Amino acid sequence: MASDTSASHDETATGAHNRRGPFRSGDRVQLTDERRRMNTITLEEGGEFHTHRGVLVHDDLIGQPEGTVITNSVGVQYQALRPLLKDFVLSMPRGAAVVYPKDAGQIITMADIFPGARVIEAGVGSGALSISLLRAIGDTGHLRSFERREEFAEIAQGNVETMFGGPHPAWNLTLGDLAEQLGEYEAPGTVDRAVLDMLAPWECVSAVATALVPGGVVICYVATVTQLSRVAEALRADGRFTEPESFETMVRGWHVEGLAVRPDHRMVAHTGFLISARRLADGSGRLAPKRRASKTEFTEEDMNAWTPMALGERNVSDRKLRRAARDARKLADRAAYQGHDADPSGD
Ligand SMILES: C[S@@+](CC[C@H](N)C(=O)[O-])C[C@H]1O[C@@H](n2cnc3c(N)ncnc32)[C@H](O)[C@@H]1O
């Protein structure tokens, strides 16, 4: 009986070739020792990885299959694997807080990001969420990401290129404010999905409503309940959206060993909240149960409370951002070199 292996060997999808095959020069490799301590290195011919516990020669890994357990100069063993997307986004150069993998997974599913979708996003920050969105829409989709700070855009560009081994054909990175520039790039009623991760998503609600197709989805990721409340009221006040739904995701790891089976002692307890709504057809109004009037207007005092400092946003120095941008570019250049030289068959 003939077997169809084509689906498992689609090397034409952007980034697929650098996810498979033996280790090559330019690959990012995650080394984990027996105590689960991790280091991520970029393989280079003639390169060495030094720790106080010996030296690992990169050439010993180049050409080996992924999953190899390798021994360094003093007998320390490491298991060597390419980082998965979830590992990469937590180890890549960054300037702003990234969307954690647990939330990125929820965004992809709850906002129904589909292959071929036309998606807009802001801000880009370090590009973690852009990577997940590009993975989900694929080469035939369209992602336009807005970022108003140039240094962040540079970091994100480097990280996306490292992940995919070069530029992604579905990605357009636009420097500027989404609320001001969206209309210049995306015609009204043409965008399938909109994803907002920024301090003040309510400032973008009107522009997003204009760009979305009827039935389109907007999803916002916010860190605090005060932001959640304000964006919910902005979506309602706009009048072009369904009643918003809000939720958060908690993931608790488990320790499973023999009879010692219990939740991990530590967990990431809070990252952010997600709120989503659908675009109604023009001329239709939101259906929601009638409620007694409650305070939904924000006072001047409330407005003044939404400063970056009040919301706990870290002020990242320009120097740190420039360093992260340089690191991201260096990694992207190495990944591109690898993509150029790689034999797609992995042989
Ligand atoms: C928390 S970061 C985004 C992180 C990103 N989602 C990730 O996973 O790496 C927020 C970013 O939004 C940008 N930003 C804020 N408001 C914006 C707007 N209206 N238009 C474009 N970018 C904006 C900021 O400069 C900042 O880089």
C-alpha cells in the first residue's frame, strides 16, 4: 500500500527547514544538564561553550541529530535540542514584557487566528506574539504589526528573522501608532482579526472597529483589572461590537515522579487578562441583558491613573534597548546564514 509522506516533509513553509534535521552551524541549541539547568547557544564552526564545569566544543554537535546527549571536556553531560517556540520567546533578546506562551496559545484559539487570515497587531514589543501569529496564519496570511518605538521594532524584526531563518513573507512591520495609521494601510472592513497588546488599547478601538470585517474578532491583552474595565467600556461604547468576554489563564505545572505526584511549588500566577469581542454588521446594535445603570464613565481622576508608572510598566533604558536590538540582529544574521546554506532535506 502506498504511503503518503508529503504532509510530514513540507519544507516550503517558511521556517520549516530550520526546525528539522541534524544540527547545523547557526542553529540555536538548548543545552540541559542532569539538574535541568538550561543554556542556549548558537552553533558556530570552531566555537566553544565554556562554563566553570568545562568546555563543550560546538563541532562535536554540528552534524549530530537533535536530541543527542553530549559530554563536555570534564564529563558533564547535556541533552541538546533546538528550542521550541515557547522556549525561544522566553530566551530571545527583549525590551518589553513578552506575551507568555500560555497566553499566546489562548489568543490564537480564542481569537480564531486561521491559516490565510488577514490580521493586525499592536504593539510589537519584542515580537513574541508576532511569531505565534505568523505561525498560525502561515505563508498565505497577512500580518501587519504596528510599533511606535523604533528600538522595539528592530528587536522584534531580529527575533522574527531568527525564529523563521529569515524574513517571513506574510509579515509587514509598520513603524507608528496603530490608532493613527491603521486606516492608511488597511481598507475599512477588510481585516479578519485584531490583536492589541499595549497600555491603552481603548485608544485603538474605533480604528480597529472600522478596519474589521463583520464577524471579525478583536482581542486585547492587558495586565491590570483597571485596564480591563476601561477597554470593556470602550468596546461597549463604540457600539460596533458584541458584548465583550473576559478571562485569564493559569497554568500550573505538576511534579510527577513515582508516588510524589503533586502540583509544582512555584507557578507564574499572573501575566495578563484577555478580552475579546466580535464586529457586528453595520446597522446592527449590541444585544445584552438590560442592567441597572452603573458607573461606567471614567472621571478625570481615573484617566490620570492610567500612566505607565501607575500601571507598573517598567521604564526600559535606551541603552538596554539598543543592546537588545544589536543582539537580536546578530542572532538573525546567523540564522539567515544557516537558512541560506541549509540543505532542506536535512541530509
Ligand atoms: C507589552 S509590549 C508588546 C509585547 C509583544 N506583544 C510581545 O509579545 O513581544 C507593548 C508595546 O506596544 C507599543 N505600543 C503602545 N501603544 C501603541 C500604539 N498605539 N501603536 C503601536 N504601538 C504601540 C509599545 O511601544 C510597546 O513596545
